[in-house]
Amino acid sequence: MLIQKGLFLQKQAFKTCFINLKAQPILTMITSMMIGFILIWPTFLWVLSIQAKDIIKDWQSHAYFTFYVPNAVKSAQREDVITRLKATDHVQKVKLITPEQSLKKLLTPEEAQSLIQNTTKNPLPYIVEVYPDAQMLQEDQLMDLYNNIANLPFLESSKNDLGWFQRLSAFEKFLNHFSLLLFGILMLGVTFLVSNTLRMV
């Protein structure tokens, strides 16, 4: 019964639309195009927000903390720190960069060779890059994780700027609020257009 009634109403609406199209073709087509355009926008915003969140997650996955291990620290102690870091919750990856690797990054091979010949010891420390699971952490949790790691022995913390996470979080919140606001405005526009169309029938 409900299906038949629905089909009947759809048939009547189609007839009315066809009559209006014959009587006022330009106005009817413009109104239909505007309604269709406004109805498409929420889907477009939804897809856009998903893509933006994926980009934000990709940026977060490349963020890391940097710590230094002095050269005076013994190899066994350094390895113990690395093991403890890998066992820390919400730490995805730990990367150890030796002084030799750092020197190659900073200088050309010729400059590095010249510096090694003129110095008895590489002055650069060991560098530890800690990649947190930023996608699973809130801003305060990320700060707590950084502080806990910084309290481990033999680690000297560098000047880490957590502003990247704050900016990404603020952008994500803005995107969500903007999408909801625009969605509401578009729905009001659809209601306004439909009501005007019905009054013209």
C-alpha cells in the first residue's frame, strides 16, 4: 500500500514537473539545476574532508622527536636505551643515526674526509629519532610521551617544536566545523528553493 502510494506521488510529481517545464522551461531548468548543485555539495564536502584527513594522517606519520646520545655513553648503555624506546607504548619506530652518518649528511664526501683527517675524533653525537603514533594520540598525550622519553637516562633532548601537531589538530577541527556549517547552509538553501518551487506550482 505504501509503495503504491509512493509511486503514485512520484508519478504526480513527474507530471507536475513536466507541465512546469513546458510552461516555464528556463525557470524550471534553472531551479532544478540549482537544487541538484546544492544537493551534490554535501557529498563533495564529505569526500573532501576524508581526503584532507588522510593527508593530515600522512603528515603526522612523518613526524618524530629528536634526541641526542653523547659519545661518552658506552655502546651497551646506548643499545639498552634503544631497546627501552622500542618497547615504549605509542612508539612506532626508533632510528639511530651514528656520528659518521650525520657527518655524511652535513658535508660532502670530500669535506667529510678532510675533517676526519684534521680531527682525531668525530665531535657529532649519536642521534635518536623517535617516531610516535601521532594518529592515536591527543595533543596532551603526545606531550606526555615526549616528556617520558626525555626522562630516560643518557638521552639529551633537543628543542622539539610540537607546534606541527597543534596546527594540524586545529586545521582538522576547523575543517570539520566548516563542513558542518556549510552543510547546514546548503540544506537551508535546498529548503528555500523547494518551498519557492512549490509556491510557483
